[in-house]
Amino acid sequence: MKKRKNETIKIIPLGGVGEIGKNMYVLDIDDDIFVIDAGLMFPENEMLGIDIVIPDITYLENNKERIKGIFLTHGHEDAIGALPYILMKINVPVYGTKLTIALAKEKLKEIKVKRQVEFVIIHSDSLLQFETADISFFKTTHSIADSVGICIHTSEGNIVHTGDFKFDQGVQGAYRAEIGKMAQIGEQGVLCLLSDSTEAEHPGFNISETLVATEMSNAFHSAKGRIVLACFASNLLRIQQVFDAAFENGRKVALVGKSLERINDIAFKLGYLHVKAEDLIIPVQDIEKYDDDKIVVLATGNQGEPFAVLQKMAKRNHKHINIKQGDTVIITASPSPGLELFMSKTIDMLYRAGATVLSGSNKVHVTGHGLQEDLKLMLNLIKPKYFIPVQGEYRMLIAHGKLAAQVGITRDRIFIPEKGEVLEYKNGKMSVGGRVPSGNVLIDGIGVGDVGNIVLRDRRLLSQDGILIVVVTLNKTKKMIASGPEIISRGFVYVRESEQLMGESTKLVRDIVEKNMSKDAFDWSSIKQEIRDQLNYYLYDKTKRRPMILPIIMEV
């Protein structure tokens, strides 16, 4: 499509490889940079106290004058969640479909980004023309409407990014995939395909959403009491099925969760959600006005994640609704990697609270990502020269690479990238060409990137053996202790039952301080270090624990 000959094409994943979420892929074509997605990731277990994780965009900051825009594939957090933080640092146009842009704007409003940002609404027939490449789009099927794949047209062939996708012949409207257009792109000649690997380990085709809708309606019909249904706030396909099943079975729907209410408002306004009766949705405060068998509670938690809110309900700590005997809980969400144990504990707690639990094994939920046969179909439609599996943990990328080999792509044309690795196409050949800065930027409260490995290490130590604070006040002129030593323990031992240990520790600190003060010259830092070293040795000998020791020396 392009007349200008492209000299250098670089593909750089800044996130989304070797992990679930945090999707961000950079296409560096001659003088222009095109960024696909700007997602976040939820923290792993060892990231204590961290709220969310976003990609390191040092490379983009260093080259911001060359960036032509950020192109969004869909409206989930793993594609748009990092956008507010990134736009604070680089002000570039953002391209996406109507629903995706509406959700992106809401994210900026939520994080209070005051900068004026240029948002450009595209549709699947849009063609964007730039100096070095043209960009077109094709509809894909995913659990949120208005999802698209992106095709970058270069003189060396098309570069295709699928976004999150699956194939489902039963869906309609804003969820229907443009399979014909995918095949057409494949016939034009595709240099490289970047494809969703989330479910690459699972064989077969995906279950159709029409079957899920039927199973959900049957579950609603069979439930004798209240139904509490948990899902991700942005799974609009599932939410629509809940509204339809509730209407068919004469139930009212109450929404619980700010993110759910916010996304629903946007989706209703834009016509991506609809109800068959105006009074179908009721305020959560009105639940008591209806019989239990007439109620469905649709719930999500913080960041749209449903398991924490279910635990609150099971513990009877939720301000609006708590689980009781006779409730049916339907979980229509797959746990993120690392949250499987959390989900298992949640289900156990729900049973203890008296509920019947239905989850994915009851066919009330299906993933929004393609299984192995879906992935092979995409490979056969696109027919790429080179293949880069993305959007998955490392084992998923490997599994996807094996599928590509099965459909005829040779091993030397399959690249499994690391974050920050530069895949360069030059002189008719793709190769690994160095690295750019990459990694995790941790967000804790309003702090962006101010929590690093040292802070996380300290949090880990505190969580393991607690902290011991030693406070001593010195009179430097008289060379004597004015007050203390006082030892304060948190998370180490129960002080009332460890009086002897605390007494010996206090005596040890006093001896160290007095010994140092008797010298002609002494400094605070050497006293502090000796307190740390000797107290650490003594406490480990007595308890086999290593608390963080924090000496505080004051002077009067």
C-alpha cells in the first residue's frame, strides 16, 4: 500500500510478554513510532502493598517527538489501564473505537489527568495514513464490544496485531469478527503477526457464548433464592447475558461496585448495553423490597476484580449485601495468574456462608481468548512470514510458538521475545537487535515509580519477621544515657510473653552505647551499626528470626 520504501522496521514489546496484562508494543518504522496498547497489570504476590503495575516507557520518553500515536485494541485494563500515567509524560494522539475511547477518557478523569489529550475515534473501515506506514483495522470477537485488530501496512508487507480475540460464530453486532477481512489481509502479504497467547496451552475451540447464555438462563431458573453473580466490570458480553437472563426469569438486577456502575453508564449511553424492561435495574438499597427469588446482585470489586468483594460478602463485611443460606453465587470470571488460590479460598468461604457456587466448570463462563484451534485458524488466515506470540506468560508464548510450527511456520521465523528486546527487520531478514530500557513501574497510591526493589525488599522483611525499634536519648556533653534504651516491637514477638528477651535486648543495647560513649571520639553511625549487628545476632540465636532493626539515637 505504501510507495515509500521502509529501510528499518523494529518491533519492541515493552510489556505483555512473559506476563499477563501490561500490554504495550512499539513499532519503530524508520522515523516514526507507533504504540499499540497501554495496559496495566495487577501486582504479583511479592509486590506487597502495590496497587497496579505499568510498563517502563523510558524508550518512548527519549523518542517522544517521533511517536505518531497510541493505538488501542480494546477497552480492558490490560490495554488502556496505563494510559493516564503515560499521557502525563508523553502527550500524543490516542486512537481507538468509540467504546474504547469513552472508557479511556473515563480512566483519565478517574486519575485526574488535567492535560488536554487528542482522542481520535476510528472504526473497522478507517484508514490512517502516515509518512512511513498506513494503519487499518479489523473487528475481532472478545468479551468487550468494539475490539479490533490492527494492521500496519509497510512496503515490506503488513504487520498485524490481533489484540485479544477468539472466534465465535454465534455472536452478533459489535462482537462479530471480520473473518473475511482477516483473510484479505493475509492475501495481501503479511510480514509479521503478533497474536494473543493467553489460552495457547488449552486444546480445542472455544465454547460459544450462545451456550453460556443458555446455561446462565437455566441457572437463574433453577436458583431458589437470591443470585449473586460476580464478573469483571468490563466484560460487557457477560453483563448483557445477565440482563437478558434476569428478564427471562422475572428477576431484578442490582449493581454493586463503582467500576461496574461507571462502565455500565458509558455502555448504556453509547448503546452497547440494553435492557428489555426499564425497571429491570434497581438500586442496591431496594433489594429488601423484593422476594429473594426475584433478585440478582451483579458485583465487582476494586479495579473490576470480583473475588475480593465476594470474600467481603462471605465474611458479612459488605456494606450492602452479605451471603446467607440459600443464595446461589455464580462466578463468571477467570482468575489472573497468581489469584487461583485466592479464588479457591473465596469459593470455600462462600460454601461456609451457606451459598451454592457455580463457576466456569458449570459452563456459566467462557474465556474471551482463543484456544489452540482458534489460534491456528488466525495463523492460517493471516499467513505471516514471521510470527511473534505476545500477551501471555512465557510458557504460553512457547505453546503458541509450537502451534505456529504445526501450521507450517519454520522455527527460524518464530521469535519468543523478552520485554525490551528489539526485533529488527532489515535487508530482508528479521533478527534480534539489542535491547531498550524496560521493566515494571510500580504504582502505590498516588506515587508513580517511587516504590522500587529496595522498598519492596523492606516490605518483604517486615512481613516475614516484623520490626524492632530501639530508641536511645544521649547526653553528649556528660557522655551518659539521658533516657532509654526503649525497645518497641511490632510483628516480631508478643512483648508481654517475652519480657526476658526484651530485658536482655535492652541490656545489650545499653552496654553497646555505654562502651562507645566511654571512648574519646564516637559517631552515631558506628553505634547504630553495632546495635544492629549485635542485636541481630542475639535475637537470631534466641528466636531464629531476623526482624528489621531500626535504631533511633537522639541527643539532649
